[in-house]
Amino acid sequence: MQSIDLDSVRRLAAKAAFAAIEADQQGDHVAAASSYDEAANNLTLVLESEAADGGVDRRTLEGKVTEYRDRAEVLRNKSLASTLPSPPKDEEEHQTAGGGGGAG
């Protein structure tokens, strides 16, 4: 089994988390979701590689993984919703909305 450099993985997780937050604040939902996923995946690697002591740090990291995955899902849904077309309005709505005009 190949050993991983946990310090590097931690740094990658932090870098991805900061990138996610920056993209999120700028409204770039696709980039933010991707970065949140990357951060969560790297944190998961750290959690799986370290001994499960059930301590506060572990629970905090597990909470961050959940938080980042949830936010990524919200952003993916927002991104999808913004690309979907709206259905056309009924003819009846068009006639009553602009309707009134008398002959003069």
C-alpha cells in the first residue's frame, strides 16, 4: 500500500477550501462546487489515513467535509437551475396581460 504525504494533502485541502470560498463569493458556482468537492475529498483522505481517535479535531474535520459537500451540492443545483429554460406562457396570459387598448 502506498503511503501518502498527509501534510501535502492537508495543504491541498486548505488551498481548495480557500479557492472554493473565493469562487463562491464571486458567484462562480461551477468552480466553487468543484473546489469544495476537492477540499472535501482531500479531508476525507486525511481522515481515512489517520488513526480514528474520535477526538475534537476529527469531528471538526468530519463536519467540514459535510459542510463542503453540502455547499457543493447547493451550488450545482443553482448552476443547473440557471441554465434551464422557462416554459412559454399561455396565450391567455399574453392577451390579458397586455390587453386594454381602445380605438381612438
